[in-house]
Amino acid sequence: MKRILALLTAVCLVMTVFAACGKNIDDTPATDAPDSVDTPAVTDGGDAQGNEPAGDGWNGYDIGFVAENGIKYIWDQLDDTLKANVATVMNAIDNVELSCVLPTGVPSEESKDFCNFIYNMCMDYTYVGTSFNFKDADQDGLLETLVIPYNFEVIQTQEDAEKTKTDLEAALSAIVGSMPDGSDYEKIKYLHDSLVFSTTYGEICLLPFTAYGALVEHMATCQGYADAMHLLLDRAGYETVFAVGHGSSDQVTHKWNYVHLSDGNWYAIDPTWADPEGKNDDRYINYDYFLISDEVLLQDHLEKFESRYYSTPTATSMDMCYHVQEGYYVTSYDEAYACVEEQVRKCAENGTKYVYLRISDEDLYTEIHHRLLVTEYGGEISDIIKRVVEETGADFSGRWSTYRAHKDGKGPLCIMVTLRTSADEAAPAEDEE
């Protein structure tokens, strides 16, 4: 057993001398509106399905970490030199070692990228800290000794580290084990919704930047949401990888996911932007960023970074997006009107209050927004709500609030309407922003 606490002081002294390579994560929440301040991360990480077995799986190295962290997609792209370094570090983290000597070293100009790369692959090793440091360089300028940080508030022994993994795996198994049979869309929507419904955006927990924070403590930042989504997809048998870039702000780093489905396409998911900060209804989910293309994602995500070490996939299809699969994608005003009326009726039957639309082009988006939702132009949704209330006795007040993802020519062409009930009337109405 490795006693970490006894050596903590020495490690801290080393870490004050050598500059940290990894980013300290300092994220802020994504809110309903994609143009709000956004969330953290560092560099990217990878996938599962068909994981190589643990044991001496590669050149004598134990590669159980590949399956544990779901990073086969990444691992398969690495050259042998990098694999040796990665395997050494990941096994050291798995064994809760305070430092390790890399077999081939890392050039000093790569040190930050390498540290971020390692940190982002530790989805299952949630006890690892953020500020990796290199201790010294050899005569050729290669950095060899990596000092590994840990969350010492969470672990004091290797048993503590194993318990964090065990508790996380139990949470993953509970969700994946309850996943329904059905299509890829139905399965992944279940995993996505389970994560969003059970997690609150925030940092008031022990491990908010991790999958453990999201699935065990039920509070996380974007790093935690993305890592949790990654592990859920991996454990459910999907090939998955995460990407890092800038969300709505170029001042902070944001993180999201990609999944490869049986139709042969990669799709992007941003679970953080599905779960806005400060929401007051546990049944609320924003599906604008669920199984979408890069073209749509990058309309309001400012940038997608490419890793120095491997290529991230490109999502090109919208076939599996929420609005298409649920029949909420419209190509004319008449379709939009009928779609909204159908959803208002379903809300009356089910006791829900969210109505969704994804619209085919910007001109139609403007027409739907003005005719259906803006009171001075008629606000035809009022007629729909009134008719449904008269026919069903639903508790809708006739007022609503509108969330538009597309603003100032940016963002997906999506509208979400929140119907208001008598219980909501204590709060001020927002018929239009």
C-alpha cells in the first residue's frame, strides 16, 4: 500500500520549483443561452468498444488503463514512442505513484500538451489532480521525470483511490444496466437524459471536474459532464471520444463528446449545454446539442482544438438529432404550427410544458418566430394554447416564455417554448425576450 500523505510535503516542494504543465481548470457554466459564459477542460480523450485486454497487452506494458478509461480510439493512433510514455504514466496513476520516469522522455516544447493529454485521458482515474509537473531534463533537453498530482482531500491511500473507481463504476453500471433495448438514438438519449437529470452544474463537491462528481456526487462542471458522458457511452459499447475547444467564450476551455453510431456516422453531443445553470425544473433538457453535426455545433462553439497526438472525428450528419427523430424538424410554417399544436396537446396529457422546434432555414425561422411567438405580429401560439385548454382543461395560463438558440446569425435554428401554468404565474412572464 502506498501512503500518500506522508510524502505530500516533499511533492509540494517539488511542485513549487517546476512550472505546472497542465491547465488548472477554472470553468464557468453554460446556461440556457449558448452565448453565456462557458466551461473548462484541457485537451481531448478517447473511446472504447473492442478494448484491448488488460495484462501485458503491448510490449510488456499492462494496458488495462485503455479499457478502464475508454481510450482505445486514442491509443490506436499513437506511435510506439508515445505509447511507452503513456503506458508508463497511466500505470503509475493507476498505482497511485507520486512520480514516474518516462522511457523516452518528452521534448520541453511538448510538455504542456503532454500533461494536458494525460490529464484528459484519466476519465476513470478521478482522484488524479490537474497540475502535472516535470521534475528535470536530461542532457538532450528531454523531460523525463513526471510528478503526478492527486486530490489529497479525497484519497490518502491506494485503497481510497480504488474506492473512487469502484463507486464510479457502480454508478455507471446502474445507468447502463437500466438502458432500454431499442435504437442507438433511444439508448443514447437514455444515457444522456440520465446524466442531465441527475446532475447539477456547480463546483460545491469534492470532485466537480470529474465523472465522479457528475455521477456519484451529482454535481459537476463541463469536464465532469463530458467525462461522465464518455464513460457511459463507452460502458454501453459505443465508440466515443471527447473534444476540447472554446464554447461561447475564448477565455475558458470547453469540452464535449463524439459518438460513432451503427449508421456509420459520428455525432457530437454537448451534455453541459443540455443542462443550464440555475434551472428550476428537473424535467428541463435542452436538446439543441444532442447528436448533431460539427457544422451545427460550430455555429456557436467558437473553436474545436485538434490534439498534437491524434485526430478527433468530424460529425457530418444530423439524421439522429433529437428534433429529427422526434418529428420536430420543420420545413414550412404550416408544419411548424401543426407540430407546436401536437406538442401542446402532449404536454396537456403528460403534465409537461416544453415545446421544441428545429427549423430548416433562416428565413423560415424568422417567419415562425414572428408569426407564432411575437405578440405584436399575432402570436398564434396563443390560439393554440387557448384551444387546447378549452378542449382538455389543461392548467396552462396562456402565457409562455421563449428560448431561441439562434441569435445574431449564430447558433442552431432552434426554438423552445416553455408553457406557463398557474403555479408559474408567481414568477414574471416572458412572452418574448
